[in-house]
Amino acid sequence: MLLVFTILIIIIGAMLVTNVFFVTVFGFHIRSGTNINRYTGVAVEEKTIFARRGYIFDRNGNVIAQDSVSYNMYVVLDNSRPSYPDCPAYMPKDRIKEYATKLSEVLGADYDYVYEKLDQDIYQTELGYYSRNLSEEKKEQIEALGLYGIEFDKINSRNYPLGVFASHLIGYTRYNEEDEIVVGEMGFESILNDYLLGKNGYSKFSQDAYGYELLGTQVEYVPAVNGNNVYLTLDRSCQEALEIVINETTKQFGARKMWGSVMEAETGKILAWSCYPSFDPNKMNISNYLDYGSQYAYEPGSTMKTFTYAAAIDTGHYNGNKKFNSATYYIGMDEIGKIKLSSTQTRYGTIVNSNKKSYGEVTYNQAYYRSMNTGIATLIEKEISPSILEEYLDRFGFFKKVNTDGMIESTGKKNMNSFVDQIATGYGQGSSVTELQLLQAYSAVFNDGKMVKPYFIDYIQNPYTNEIIYQGKTEIVGQPIKESTSKELLQMMRQVIKDPDYGTAGRYDISEVKVVAKTGTAEILGENDNYCIASIMLGMPMDDPKVMIYLAYEARYSNQIHWATDPIKRFTRKIVKNLNLSDSEDVKDTETETEEVNQALTYEYEMPYLVNHSLSYAKDKLKDYGVNTYVLGNGDSVIRQYPEGKDTVTRNQKVFLLTSTNKIKMPNMIGWSRKELYAFWELTGIAVTMDGYGYVTKQSIDPGQVLELTDTITVELSTS
């Protein structure tokens, strides 16, 4: 029996080898009996087997970046295309109505539109928007129709399902046609390209003159090797909350730039990281290529005062209750040529507080709560020295790269050549730093004096073996101050919020947890429009800070800065809730505050499935969500929706309900974003041409006008 089985295997193997040999050499396919030479000869074709680029996940396994396979469909109309008998490779002219009926149903397109596209005297046709970027499922539905002459082009691309989500940090990719691979162009897509990049395989087989593969003729097969998966420290809930507060704050103050982050104070893990202007990597609507958090060096303002005070406290040269005169100071010179502060005007320079205010005799502690520049000047001259300040700034890691996870960084610039520059650096002007440096330095304040390096990569994993090939970890990079100094600074930062007379951050207080803070407002030199950089550093809970939040933005100076803080308070509450940081101390349990908290925590909803439901049902379902609903078409039921079911939807977000492709009225698009314009285009199939970035300021078609599928809407966008 074994002998018979062995002989049978040998015979089958010989037949396969013989078949491949005859096809390759003589052009005759034994199994089918086909003489390939009749069809102009046999060819050996090589087909690429595409490797999957590694996924990028947040720390909870939510997909941030993934490969996407989609298809563009076209229909061959020319009957001159070579075909096998009884199997035309084109659409028969007498079946146009059948094709139009079936395709319009599967694609959700208007019958007349599809018929018009198919009824043409051309070689092949596409069906506009409806035939592009089709999913695998949709492709299979079309193939199941059994229609001749329908072909698909496979498209390999990168998809970012969360849209605008730490976009400068994540980056984007491009397709390299020569190597047939997707490569990283920015952010971690570029930094980690060697980890993420897979290796394509290939298959060689014989095919006939019409491109059909001949079964059993495969002569070589090399499988693809997929790329490694990357897990970041980002937390989706925290990141989406950060994107919201950046969007709200930039609109509130007309900011031209904004950047911010959330970091675990004890570990250095970055939970959220973003900047404005940002972009959707699916749309590539990029107007700014700098990641402001690491590549933008700026004068940070009064958030730097913490480190001047840290130097004084840590060296034992500080008495918080000691008083000084907070009036305007002038840079003077004594009889032996030594620089000093003077109470009378000189030619060497002037030190003033915000709005040139004097508070009379105050303590050093009160000067910190009120963020007085004259307090810094007095500390540097009388209590410490410029050399001690410089030593401590170096200890805190300023003016050099943090060197984390391969990120592109600016180092900032130390400018302490003159006494004026030294004092200015002490209160956050004159010298420049980066957000990444500030996070690292403040970690020592929040972490008993131990300074940790911020990092973004949690781990990198082999998708086949689940082996961890890279593991991120907490790295203590120094202890610039003693634990006792850290504790004293936290007490002072708490009073920046709580001191009723001098605290500058009282409007950032929330009831759920004790927060510590330091505000900052820095002039931008050379600005004719009175621009400044406003910032806030928050830590919580006070007694053992687990999380730090930093936000900064460039905008015209306003007395509402550090006063109109509702978006930032909502954001802080979300972080507290998401990370379970709430404590029972210092909670104001008033009815008003409870209502405010509840509103903050129900800002997001899960979008319901509305397709195939009546329009009245859909409107009723959305009425409590606080969204702006746009009904497109004149139908009675929903045939498509945006956002899709189970997507996150927020208050005041635009929701589109498509009820038909007929009699769609032109909406008022003023104020719409690019993302909203694309959503309209994708739902309706009506093209939108966009000029500029930001939000719509002009539209080419008046609101209320009935649109045709062939119309093109032109809009102008602006960030101002």
C-alpha cells in the first residue's frame, strides 16, 4: 500500500513538472489541452505579493495607522478587446440597462448617472466617485453580479482611522512606485520606517495572451514578510481630548500656533501630543511641517520662573517671607563697575512687571504667585547670582537635545551674555527652549527632584512571534534639585491657583483634584500686532503628581488670557476622569459646579447607526446630542451617514444624513472645515474644489440652489 502511494505521488509530481515544462518551452498547457501558441505564445508573469506595513497603535491597542487596500473599478466598453468565446471581456451593448440597474443598486448611485457613463463610445469608463476607493467587500459584491468587462485596480495605501490625531508626531507615508512599497515621510512613520517596513514577496506563473493565469503553472513563490507593529505611549482618550481643547482654544483666541501635551510625571510616558495647525494624514492638507513640541524653540515666559526659584531654594539662598520693593527696576552700575539694580532710570535697561504694575512691598513667595519680573531680578542680584542660575538651567537640561526616540529637535538658545539677558532668562525671555525640554525639567519638580526623559514608544513587536524587539522604559536623567526643594515648589505652585490676592491661575482650578500650576505670558519681540505666547503648566494631584499638562499658544495679547479658561478646564477634567485621578479633598460639591462637570464629561457620544431608518427616527435619535444635522436630498429615509455608526461624535459637530442623490440643496458652507467638505463630497459624489486652508469664507454656489451630480463647488478657505 505504501509503495502504491509513493508511486502515485511521484506520478503526480512528474505531471506537474511536465505541465510547467511544456507551458514554458512549447506553449502547450497539458491539463486544459490549450495550445497557447494559438494565442500569440506563453509568457511567464511575476506578480508582487505586497507586504503589510506594521500597524501603529496607542497604548490600549487602538489603531492609529494601518495599511489599507482599496480598489478603483472601471468598465471596458469596447468590443474589440480580445476575449474567449462565450466570455466577453467587455460590456455587451445590449445589456446597458442591466448593468446600470445592478451597479447603481450596489454602489448607491443614481441610475441615470450610471447609464449615462456606460452609454459612451469610448474604450472604458469609470463611474466617478462611486467607483473609486472601493472596499474588498464592495468589490466582492460587484464580482458576484456576474457582469463581463468589469475590472479593478488594486490600490495600496496607508490609512489613519482616527484622522487628526497627533499628526505631526505620527507623520505620513508615500507610495514608492519603483520599489512598490509604502515609506514613511514624517514623524514616527519616518523615524521607525525600518521597523515598520515589510518585505514584498512575489509569485511567478504562466499566463496566456489575454492575461489569464494558467492553473498549475506557478514556477516560483516567495512569501511577503510583514512589518513590525509599534505601540506608542499615547492614550486615545487623552489625545482626542487634547485635539479638542487645541481646536477650541485656537478659535477662542484666534491663535496662529498652539502646542500641548500630557505626560506621566513619574514615568515620562507621553499620553497626548499635538500642535496647531495640524492635518489629516488621510487628506494630506498640510500647511505646517514643524512639530512645535520638539522643533520650535521659543521664549516661554513665566513658566521659567519656577527654575529660578528652584535654584534659590536648592542652594539655601531663599526665604519666601522676605520682602522687597516690587516697583520698576533699572539696571545700574556701582562705583567699581559692577552691574546692580537701581531705583532710578539709567541707560543700561529696565525691568518691569506685567502691565508695568508695582505691588509695593511684597514677599518673594507673593512675587512667584503673581509672577513678578522684579522678583526674579531681585533674587538673581541679591540672593543667588547669574552663574548659579546658569548652572541650574544646565542641570535641568535646557539648551541641549533631550534625545528621545529619534525625534527631530531644536536645542533652543542660551542668551546670558549681559546682566539684562541673565535676568530676562530668569523670567522666561531672552533665551529660548522647547516644550520637550520644559516637560523634562518640570518632571523634577513633580517627581521629588528626579528628572525623567519624556518618551513616546512603548514597545515594538514582531507580528509573527509576538517577540518584543524594542521596549521603551523610564529613564532618570538627573536629579537637579533635592526632594525638599520639589516639595516647597509644589506648595508654591498650589498657591498660584489658591492665593486670593496674588494667584494668577485661579481660573484653572477644578474641584475634582488638587491642581498645581504656573502661568506664562511672553512678549514676542518685533511683533507689530502685539502677539504673545500664553502658556500653562499643570500638575495633579498636588501631594503626589502623577500627570502634567502643558499648553501654549501664540495669539494677540488679551486680558482674557488666563481668565477665559473654560475649554482648558473641561480638558483637565477629562484627563482627570480618563486617568482616574480624582480625590475626595477640596471638592466644591455645589449644584452649579456639578452641572458644569456633567456637561464636560458628556461632550462626546457614540454615533448611532441610522442607515435604512426613517428621517424622523434619525432626527429624534440625534436631538439630545447637540449636533448640527444636515439633511441632504429629498428622501424619507437615510441611505448614507457621516459620521458612521459607532464613530465618536461631539457636541456642535456637523452630522450629514443623505436621503437621496436627487434634489440635494446647496448648504451654507461658510465656516466649514476641509474634513467637513470632504465628508459632503464623499456622501453626495458632488465634487468640491478647495483653495486655501482653514475654514470656508466663500462658496461659488448660493445656499438653497438644487445641485446636480455633475456640479463642482468651489470654495475659498482661510485661517484668519
